[in-house]
Amino acid sequence: MERKIIKAMKWSKEEPAKVKRGQEDEDKESVHMSAVAVVNERARLPCDVTSKHVDDRVVLILWYRGSTGTPIYSWDSRGKNEGEGKHWVDKELLQQRAYFHLLPSPHNPGAHMEIYPVEDRDEGRYRCRVDYLLSPTKNTIVNFTVITPPDPPQIFNETQYRVVGQSGAAIIGPYNEGDQLDLTCKVSGGRPTPRIVWVVNEEVWQTETVEEQLGVVSSRLTIPELSRRHLHAVFQCRTFNYNGSAPFSASATLDMNFRPVNVSIVSGHGNLSAGSEYELVCQAWGSRPSAIITWWKGGTTALKGAVITTSPDSSMTTSILKYRAEMSDSGKYLTCRAHNKDIPQSGREDGLRLNILYQPVVTLQMGSSLDPENIKEGDDVYFECHINANPVVTRVTWHHNGVPMQYQATRGVIVQNQTLVLQGISRDAAGLYTCGARNTEGHGESQPVHLSVKYKPYCRRHSKTIYGTALHEPASVTCEVEASPGPVTFRWTFNNTSEHLPIPASAVTSQGQTSVASYAPKSHLDYGTLLCWAFNSIGEQSVPCAFAIIPAGPPDPPRNCSIANQTTDTIEVECSAGFDGGLPQIFHMEVYDTATGALHRNISSREPLFLLTALRPGLAFLMITYAANAKGRSDVAKLETFTLKVAEKRTGPPALLEFTPVLGIVLGVVLVIFLLVLVIILVFKFRKLQPNPAQAGLGGGGAVGAVGDEFKGDMENKPLDVLGSRVNEGTSGGEMEDNDPDLIPHKADVTSSYSHYDAVERGGPSHSQLQQQQPQFSAAFHAGSGLCQSSLQRNSTGPEGEMDYVERPLPDRSPGGGFTGGADYDHRRSLSVNPTGPSHDDSLGTTGGMYATLGHHSGGGSMTGTAASFPHHASNPNLYAQLDYRHGVTSTLNPSLYATLPQRRDNTVFVSSMSVSSMSTNASQPGFRNLVTPLIRRPSESVV
């Protein structure tokens, strides 16, 4: 065996060509194997040591590398037991990294040389030569490949920025949704040339490996459009250079930005009221990172102050905006816009059309065709009301100086839609006009528009029109007019019943729209009326201002005095001023203590208003009020009142009724009225039970009784005397009586108040005595000296018992003894009821008394005097005779006192003038006895 090895070594040295050729032959006879190992890992180079002989054994093993003939490792068991051998290694090449294993083991199958750690230079062709004890030498050719792993891969982005280095893992991005992703994996070194594989989320993506330069390969991964599913995707670049080796890898986790998926306004829809505050809520979701929400009004105005919150996972963003609705926002588009600040053009928005409800906004304008500065009385004017409202208005109103206006076509006020037309305006149409409108949100009023109307002057209302002055005492008469435009020119005249004179300019002072004339009456004929005219550019005053110049006199007393306020120590009294007598007046009040009569206060005031303070509580007062001017003082007006009591401390419940002076007065009045009514009832009952003395005296045979009895029968119906009148400053006696609320009942016996009646009934004094006693009756009335008589009979056409009456003038007396119309008599009215024929009582002459008597005319018998016949029918069961025969000329008629003539059952009655000495004997007929006629007042009946 040794000889063969030496021979082979010599052969290889001496004859290289032969050695090479012999090597090729040897290679053909040798066993070929391969071995692969990675640098720095463990390599096992196999060596076939099997023999065909059972008893054979290995005695020498030599390892060669390449074509060199020098062993690099040997195992020699010569001279040793089987399985034992001596190891030798070339320390320059293998150091201590190689070791040969001859016997197999569980971890080392077969004989092999183990190299650890493998170095890159270890790659080559190895030959294992095995010498046996019996068998020939065997060679095992081992092609040992050393794999050099590549450097760890590196990942670069599209800008060639290395995003993953030696660490092997990183987060890349964030990339925006929709962007293109370009990643490049580069690998340096490695033998054989490494391969690169991209794995995305454990999914292998096929890519191409390109050798960029010597020793550097790369592979590019491109995703054209990133989507939401790529968020947090793991991009892994794996590289290896043989199948059995563990790959090197580099990983990158992708971070992304997302656009908002959706935006929605979840509140604020519907109608909003102007001036109210609302919370508008907008939500956006799907954005990464969380979206930024902004509010916009009209697309251009950003709304500030919204509060933004984000859900825990940042997937939803909520914005709450406090919005105050404004009228000007109605119809605008309100937008909620959400965007990702990292993604351009990523905004999404939602919006709503604002429907703002607001009360009407009203603007008033005068008609465009009108000249506001040149409007005169009689012109037509119209106004236009412009309304801006949501919702539509339901009512439009118009006001003039704050007073509502209504449609009145007859008065020239026409309202149509939103237009007001005034036809033929007068000066009263001037003033402020407004229009208003109402809808469900409220009421709106326009600005006032002033209408100026030019008109001729007219007298100012509430001006003083009566001036009182004494002779030769000048009075300053003020004439105030209203006119548009100014200036105003005045002229004055004086007018009385006989003349019309101008007032000289020297006596007139004018300024603006006021003129003052100084006028002094010099005689009683100078009292009358001053007339004032004014002129302006429109024309002359149509009706002059009239001022009465009267003799000055005392004023009238205050009227309608009443308590305006009443406390424990204060009393306030209000009165109405009476006529001032033509001069300035001052009002006075004297306050007396009702209990003691002491004067408490004496107050003067220019107005009929009095305030009394610091009074003692619980006292009663008598207040006397009067007015005074330079000519004297008026009558007094009395008023009784009291101060309230101070509240007392009470321990029990309050009294239901507290007795006060006023309550005592009221109870006293009620008691007096009750007693009066009771007396009247008793008198009426007593009179009904008494027999008629006239009937008793005349009942048997119809003889004429005593004169007193005749008078008693005649005067049961007592007519009135012919009365004069009383002059009371333009107020007639009839008016005074009509205003008197006192009514004497129809059956009341009033004869007891007048002694003349009693005298006549009892055959008392003569007519001359009555005339002497007349002043006892009334100084204001006068008795006439004669009265026409006329017969009175039943109406033949009316119901039985009805009486007829008629008015006829007072006839003249003939020179032969009839009535004459003298200047001493006022021939006004006398009474006759269906007379049967003319008749005058000649025997009465002018000595007729003041009473009318009722006589009975039977059959065709004659009576003293004649009566004029005239037909007239007017039935009335209660006949009222107005006896207005006057003595002398009087200015006022008093129609208040009437004589009642009830229905009669006799055939003929007549009214005649009466005297005590001459009474008709026919007056005592039976039909006359039942005639009992009291005098009553008739304030509500018309004059007969």
C-alpha cells in the first residue's frame, strides 16, 4: 500500500501530463459525491470506506484538495487496532476546523470529514483516498460547494430612500389612500446569486430579480393604487441562494391615510326661527387620521366656535355648532365639510338649505308718482307696503297716527293687497302712517312715513272763544289758526246786529300762526263778535274764527266735584270748571270740620283740582268750592267727605260691617223715603174712604147750595193761574222743570200747599183779595185779568168717556164787553175741547180770576158769555191744559205745570175764566161733582 502511494506521488511529480491523464482515469474509477455547506456552518465531506472483502479493513485515509498531490488531512491506523487511527491535518488550510469520522453514528452517518466552521475558501474539489488491508485503494471525489449567504435585504421607497435597513423591520408611510406604492428590495453579495421573493401579508407576489451591478441584485414591488385593505399590510422581502438554506428577509409595515368615507348633518333640518339658537351636529367617519370638520354658510363664510370630539378608535368625528338663526340666512346653503389634512382634495361635505322663519320686515313708501312736498287737500294719495316675511303674512294692517284704519270706500279709504289709497284727502289725513304685517312668527311694523298736507288756515281747536270785558277795558283776543304752509296773514272785523267794521292794523299783532287783537268796547253797542280770517298760499280761510265779546261777569260755580283719592290723611278732589264769565278765574276751596264747623283749610288753584294732605284720620269734612274772577265769585258747590280711619290692631275676626258717617247718611235717607211712601199710602187710603162733600150738598133736588159749597164743588179740579216767566241766561223755565227729577204722583193732593185753593173751595176771599195775595204765591209769576172760556164736551166719535182737546188763539174782546187784544197781554194759547158753539162770558169782564173753572152746560140752556165754535178731534183720557196766559211780554214759557181733566160723564163741560163773585150756577150739576183733578208735573210730555 505504501509503495503504491509513493509511486503515485512520484508519478505525479515527474510526469505531470501522465498524472493528469491518470487523474482522469482515476476519476472515472473513483466514487463521485458532492457536499454543500454554508459559510460558518458545519460541512460533512463523505468518504466511501466500504470494502468488498469481509475481513478487510481501512488502514490509511488521505484527503486531497484540488489537484495538489499533498494531503491536507490523513488518518492512519497502521499498526493499530481496527477503528483506531492517527489524525493529521494541514493547519494552514484547515487549522483545527477539520476532523474525520470513520465509524458511523446516529448523528454522523457514514465516514466523512467534518469541517466547522466552513469558510468561503474551503470550497473546492476534494479527494478521499482509502487504502485497505486487502482490497485495492479507493478514491472518493467530493465536489464541495461553499455557499456564501447574501447580505440582509434592504427595502427602498420610490425616492430611493432606504426605509428598512439592517434591523429588518420598519413602518413605512403613511401613504395616502389611492397612492401608488413602489418598493425596491436590494441584496448584496451571496454565492450563488441569491433570489428575491416579495411576500405581502403572507401572500407571495411574483416579481423579477434583476442584477443591478456586480454582486447586487434587486426586485421591485409596485401597487398601482393603495386601498383601505392595505392598511398595516406587512411587505416582506425574502432572499436566498439555494433551496435548503434559510432565507434572509426584511419586513415593512404600511401606514396609510384615509379620506372621510361619509359626512352627514344629523340635526338642524326643518324650519328655524330667526333669533333662536340651535345646535347643529355633523358627523364624519372613515377618515384616518380623524377628519377636520368645518362649517360654511353660503359657501364662503366660515362659522367658528364648533366643538369637535373624536370616537375612541378615531374612526368618527363629531362637530357641534351653536348657530343663531338670522333672517338674512334664509335660503342660504349651510355646509358641513370634512377633510383629511394629509390628503389633498380629500374633502367631503353635506349641506342643507336653511329655511329661516322670521316675522315680517315691513317697509312703507309713498307712491312713486307723488311729490311728498306738494300734496294739498283734495288730492289722492297712495302708499305701498313692502313686506319681507317667511312664512307669508296672513294679515296686513294700516295705522294713521297710531289709530287702526279700515276699508271705507265711502270715505275714500281703500285698502287693496299691500296698497293704501286715500281719495280726496283732507287736512286731517296729515300725520304718520305705518303698515304692519303678521305671520306665525309675529308682527312687524314699518317705519312711519309722514304725510304733509297743505291746506288753507282754519281755527285751532280748543281755543278761547268768549271774552268778557268792561267798557273802555281792552281785551286781548287771541286768534290761533293751523295752516300749511306758512306764512299766514290775518285780518280782523267786528260784527254786531247793526254793523260790520274792520279792526285797524294798529290794534293787531301777528306772529306765526297767532294773531292778537286788542279790543275795548266803548258802549253797549260795541259788544258783539270779533271775526278773524287768515290767508296762506293755498287760499283764504273758509270759516272765520269767531270770538264773542260780552260784558264781564262772575263765573259759574265748579261742576261735578268728586273724590279722586281718599286715604287716612289725604283727600284729592277733582271738579269741572264752569263758564269763567269772560275773565280769568281762580278756584277756591274752604274745608270745614263737619262736627265743629271750624275752618281747616283755605286753598286756591288755577285748575279745579285740590289736594289736601296732613289731615287727621277718621274726620268728616264739608268742602265748599267756588270760582272767582275780577267781577266777583260764583255760587258754591258743596261736597261732604271724610278721611279713612287708621287700621286698628285686631285679635279677632274683622267686623262684617263697620258703621261710618256715610253709611249713617245713607240709612237716614232710606228711612225718610220709606216714611214718606208710608204717609202717602195712608193719605190715599183715607181720601178714598171720605164721601164727596160736593155730591152730598147737591144731591137732592139739584138746588144751588151755598157759595162756599159751590166753590168747593167747582175747585176739585184746580187749573193754574196764568203765569209769567223767569229769565235765566238762556235757560227756559220749561227746561229747568224738565231737568227736575222730582215727580208728584198723579193722585197727590197739592192743594194744601196753596192757600188760594183752600180759599176758593171754602168760599174764601174775593178775586181782589186773591190778587192782593198773589205775591204770596210767587213773585215770579203774574195773574192775568181775564181768560177766554170755551165749552167742553164728550167726543161723539171716540170711545165713551174720552175727552178731546184743541189749541186756539186767544180771541179779542169786542168794545161791547168782549176780550180785546191789548199790549198788556201775551196772546199765546188757550184751551177748548170740542166746543158746541161760540160763547163768551160777558159778565166776567176783565175781572176774571186766576183759576179756570169747570161748569156744566145742560141741554139748550144758556150760560153767561159766548163761546167760539171750531171743530177739532184729538182724544186723550188725561187732558193736559197748558195755561200760558201771560201778563205783559215775557221771554220764556214755562210748560211744566198742567191741569189734568179726567174723563167726564156729563154731556157738556166748559173751561171759563173764574172769579169768586161770579160763578156759573150750572157748575153745580151732578156730573161735575165727581171731577177731582190735582195738579201734577209732566216733565216728559210734549207741550199741548
